Amino acid sequence: MIFTTKAEYGVRLLVELGRQGSENPVSLKAIAEAEGLPLAYLERIVALLKKFGLVESQRGAHGGYSLARPAGEITMDEAVLALEGVVAPMSCFVDDSVDRKGVLCSHDHDAGHGCATKLLWTRVQGGMVEAMRRTTLAELIQFSSRQTSRQTSRQTSPLVTING
Amino acid sequence: MIFTTKAEYGVRLLVELGRQGSENPVSLKAIAEAEGLPLAYLERIVALLKKFGLVESQRGAHGGYSLARPAGEITMDEAVLALEGVVAPMSCFVDDSVDRKGVLCSHDHDAGHGCATKLLWTRVQGGMVEAMRRTTLAELIQFSSRQTSRQTSRQTSPLVTING
DNA sequence: GTTCATTCCGACCGCGTTGGTAGGATAAGA
DNA sequence: TCTTATCCTACCAACGCGGTCGGAATGAAC
């Protein structure tokens, strides 16, 4: 499994928050009951989202959480980054779009030829990040509302079956 | 981290195998020493590749492993599938390109609206699988050979930095 | 100003997976 | 028959995950 339940629960939490509108903050208890998730665990998860500035909190009675921005301006790469930390295919993987020293890798001992897997992990990460960046929270809210009705015709990516 | 060292070691093993040409089989010991990887662990990893039909083995003295197919015909989605098993973003994620029942998800209890994260995970998996399918073993071999020379100009995907 | 609902915070903990190791059985060339 | 290699199973420590617990701080309501 790629992501942990932090990403799953956290995104669902965001969706639930966005679904409520932006009137008054929603308590975690309400969300936990609506989604059937453990409250104490959700507390720790929402802290990640707050630290990253995706949600705002109101303490005390009638307090709760609300989106810090409109759902259309929250992309999933932000959310997942906040929830899971840096998403990298491999522990040795360092994105060298910043520091261009060629191949930064713990396996550089095999002198002569560089890290053989670098190209692969770069592409994989690129594909994932691109998919997350073009998905907004607003889309997820809309998607989860019109479920079970008609089939979503606009399939953005060809969806190759891997587990079949 | 998305993948475990199985994928890392396994792909490096394949690259090393492809680099040797297809004359006679290469022993794991040679690969382990070349890549600085634990031999006993490599044995278990190569077993996965063999079970999936990506490598062939020759037992006994002067035995070893060799690619079952030309490197250009081995795509990385096969390799990763053999090494890591089914790659899914989330444990509840089921690819419904086969069985179209709408949203198959363990979180279907929230009646009315479907699984909110389904769209996201579908896109993420699609992006990953696509990236792996278009990457052949031959590419990795070629890539790892011309390392440290000039910069690879043809960057297939825009590679957005996420950990910056 | 007490009460209650809520966010906030840190410690704890069982469990499964990961990344190895150990030891041997089997096969085949010299 | 010795050596080199694949094969196979069991074992193990360390770590992360998913979750709980207990208790602060905070603020609205009465």
C-alpha cells in the first residue's frame, strides 16, 4: 500500500469539511461519527492539516474546524504532503530538480554507472504528483456527491489495470 | 516511502542482468558483490522475478540467472508487480475497470455519497502505472550507462518538485 | 464562575511488515 | 566427490502504523 490511513482519513475529513459549507466550524466529533472513524486518531490527523495551513480551528464550545481556503483552491498534492510527508518512491530518492548534482543516491558506490533506478523512480513520482496536483478538493466533493448515479464519463487518465 | 527495497534491489538486479548480455547466466554472488547487496536477501528477491517469468535460472556450478526476454520487452510495471505485488494507493482500493459495480470500497457505509477518495486514488494509481508501463528495462540500462556525462534533456514528465 | 464542549498535546502500546540472517537441501559442472 | 550455485524454510530484531488514554487549555453558555 502506498499511502497510510492518514491520507485516507485526512482527505475524507477535508471532503466532509468542504461539504458542510463555510458557515460555522464543524467539530471533529461530528465528522468522526459521520465517517465512522476514531475521534482520538482524527485529532492527530487534523493537526497535520492545520500545521500545513489547510484548515483553521476554533477552540472551545461550538468550536471545530473549517477549510482555510475555498475547496477549489486546495489541491491534493498539498493535502497528501501535509498528511504523509514527502512522497518519494524510495528512501534513497532525492529530487534533484533543486540541487543538480546529477544522481544523488546512497548507491553511488557503483562507480562508472549511476543509480540504475533513478529514472524509474523519477517518472513514477512525476506521475503521482501530477495526478494529485490536478485534483482539487472541490472535485472530490462533487465526485462523492454524484456517486451511484451515472458513470463518470470523463476519465482523465486511461486507468490501466494492474491488479487483474 | 512507496516501495520497499525489494523493488529497488530487484530492478537493480534486472539491470545488472541485462548489462551482462545474454551469453551465460550470471551468478547472484557476482551481482551481490557488484551492487553491494546482501546475497541471501537477493536470493529471495530473485525468486519473485523467476516466479513471474522475468528471469530464468540455471542451477549448479557456473549457473546463475539470465533475462527471460530481451530487455526492451520488459516493462517496469511487470517488474514492480512481481516484486511488490499489487500496487494500490490504499488497502480499500479496488480497481473497478473489471467489475463495474460503481464504487467498491470498505467505506461504503456512508450511504448517499460514495467513497470520497476513490477518484483521487484512481488517478494516482493511473499515473504511477502509466509511468511504469512506458519504462522498459532497456531504458534503465541505457540510462545508467550514460550517467554523469551529459544531462538527460528529454524529461518525459514535467517532474514537479514536491519535497522542496 | 462553574460547566460543558471542544481543541490540543504527549505518552503509551499491540501488531504486522520489512530487511535481514542461518542452515540446510538440491542440482550440476569439474 | 568436491565445489559452486540455486532453492527453500525458519527465525529474528527493528520499525512504523493505527489506535488509545489521560489530561491539559480554551471559550461559549448558563
